[in-house]
Amino acid sequence: MKGKVYLVGAGPGDYKLITLKGMDCIKIADVIVYDRLVNRTLLKNARKDCEFIYVGKKSSNHTKTQDEINDIIAHKAKEGKIVTRLKGGDPYVFGRGGEEGEYLREREIDFEVVPGITSAIGGLCYAGIPITHRDYASSFHVITGHLKDEDKELDWESLAKLNGTLVFLMGIANLNKIATSLIENGKDKTTPTALINWATTQNQKVVEGTLENIHEIALKEKIESPTLIVVGEVVKLRKHLNFFESKPLFGKSVVVTRSRAQSSKLVDKIMNLGGNPIEFPTIKIEEIKPNEALDREIERLSQYSYIIFTSENGVKIFFDRLFELNYDSRKLGNIKIIAIGPATSKALRERGIAADIIPKRFVGEAVVEELQEILSKEDRILIPRASEARPYLVKKLSEICGVVECKTYRTVKGEGNKEEILELLNEDKINYVTFTSSSTVKNFVEIIGKENLDKLKNTKIISIGPITSNTIKDFGLNVYKEAEEYTIDGIIKALI
């Protein structure tokens, strides 16, 4: 098989700013070679068997030299592999993409370039600074702040005469020289200037000043790489156009304790609100296999008058097995379906089933309240759910009619990084911790250790509902807010 290399621009930082074609290249790759400024969230879209090679470069600190990077992508392609070379921004805007393309062409290796949004434009946009504006700038100029040959100089005289927006990339280490050189060559020292650090990410920080004082401000604010330098009148518009930093969760770090497979919705919503989600999976869903009990109950579904689904996981596992046994939804016949919560109801609808009953409160107590007036002793109920679920539902309904609990999955301890989370807690860099079940609470405590619970004293804890809140309190922790609606959307409302 002939290999191929895709030189892909990953955009300026926000992972959603990658192009559709760029995402396709991630999904088909055998090998992904990625830079320091590439959002790691993008890597989640790769195949499970994909090989990842980090070649990040920071000023004066290179994991790999450019020659080594060229050799890696060429070598992997010669092995017949699809190589996606992920680069921050656009491959051809100071991204060395042209050099990599030349290297591949010289070795007759097939390659394709996928453009990306350059930080020179996207980064300014997220800072509330339009790179052009009819009243302020009719042109823009993107300049490297770090020349290949340090003995060479930029044409400062020509640059100082330009009336358009000047954007310097990779220039924070040379900020004083850039500002001084422009002033010495005739640029007005009061020209508005901005620095955009970690543009388009939840860590974005923007400082404003003039050419005369921007270096002093940068030192005071401890601005480091990666930072964009913007010089021009358009900087004045930031106070009117700054949408990103106005988002309700901007700059807030929120720990998500759901299983990695289930966390995407919550993570996505936090990101869309400007927050920084920190995934710390405390649980992992394990389907019980083989499951003779489930197979047996599926075979005799006609004996049941009700099925109660308590979670998306329960729905997925039940229907996956139903179809594996060569049945479909018709097997449910005239059975009444009960779903706890909108997410469970949605999972059923995706399989062509509309729940007959969805209690207003998403807990077992509400199900009992709904059913106790309509059940008779002749009814039979099937409840496929987690092995460690609370006994309340089965116990109460069994007092009225026949109930069969079928354990289809178990929640086990996840693989959250203890050292990372403790370091962030020690540095007071976590604003919120979210818990979506009692299991997430218990496993969180087990992973970080009870001896470290005092580190949560400055962190606000958000609970999905009363059952989870009680578990939080059992460990001596305070619940900052409890979701009014016991859902992911309820947690988001509590956060904002």
C-alpha cells in the first residue's frame, strides 16, 4: 500500500475551528504527528489504533528538530501509512509547511495540504479585534517576529510607514525590539497595541497598551509564548467587539467526573460557554458479558407489562442485545415503557420507541409515585440497569407486583489522573467540580484519597440532584449548587 501525508492546519486553538476536511484527515490517519499548539481534543477523533507522535516546539526548546520531523513523516509514509501532520493555524503561514512539502516531493512521497484558520486572523477575532475595518484599516500585514537568521533585520522603515494592521507571530521574546524599531522608524508611539496570549482558547488573555508602553505592560502581566502582537487602530474596537471573553464561564475551570464515553456533551457545553473543562473520569461503564439473565428476559418479554429504563447505558445495552438476538422493537409488543430523564427518553426515541411515562422528577421515588396508582398485582415489571443501582425502586414496586431486576452493566473506577488533579487543586486552579451520580462522588474520593478532601475547600461543588448531593455530604463536603433539573442541562444552568 502506498502511503500519503496530509499537511493539515488545525486552526488557532479552539478545536471547533478545524475544517471539515482537516477533521476527515484526523479520522483516517494511521499516524498523527502534531505540534504544541494543536488542541489535544482533536486527537479524540482519531481511530483507536492510531499512532500519535508529539513534535511540539517552544522557543529554544524543541522536542524534535525540523529535520527530525521531516524524517518522521517521510519514514511513516514510506511504510505505507496515512500520515496526518497536524500543525497549529495554517501550514503555510509561518508553519514550515512549505519546507515539509518540498522534503516530501523530493522523495516522491504523495502529499496534500489542507488549509487552516491562521491565528493572525482567528486569534484577533476571538480577542474582539477585526483585522480590517473600513474606518481604521484597509489592509493587514502578517510578519514573523522570529527570523530564521538572527543577524538579519526586518525592513522596519517600510513596516513603520504601513497604515494597515500589523500582526507579528512568534514575536513575544522580541517585543521590545519590535516596538522600539517601529517607533524609531516613524510609527506613532501612541499607536494602539494589543497582546493576545493563547488566542481562541479558554486560557486566552489579552492586554492593551501603546507601542510606547506595551513591553512594560507585558512584563508586568507576565505574558509569554504563544502570543500575537497586534499594532493598529483596530485595537480600539476590542471594547465593542469582545464576544469571547464575555461568555458566562470564560476563564473558569470545571472538572467533569463522568465516564470518558459520556462526558462529551457536558464538556462541549462548558467549552461553548467559554469554560475550561478538565476531564477526570471517575467511572467507566462495563457491560456484563456474557449475560444469560438478559438473554432469558428478552426471550420472554411477552410476559411483562412494563419495562423501566433508568439510563442511556441501560437502553443501549438492552437494545444492542435485542438486535444481536435477531429481534427488533416489535418484540416489545404492548409493553409500556418508562424512562427516567430526558436523556434516557432520547436514547429510546433514537431506537424508534416513545416512552409512555417520563416522571417529572428523574429519580426512583418519582417512578414509584407515578406507578403505584395504576399497577395491579397481575402486572410484571422488568428493570434492566446497573448492578450497583439503589434498591429503592425494586423494593417499593415489588410490594405491588412482580419485579425482575436484570443487571446489564457495572460502573467501575475510572482512570482519572490523581497527580494532575491534586496539582491543580493545590494551585487553586479549579473553580468547579461537577458530580452526575453517587458513583462519581465515591470514586472521585477513592482516587484522590480522603486525606486530600480538604483541598476542595476553595472549590465549588455542583451536584446533579438530591441523591448525589446526599453522597457528597456524607463525605463532609459542601454542595455549592444542586441542579433544579436532574440533567446535564440542569448542571449547566447551575454553573452559569
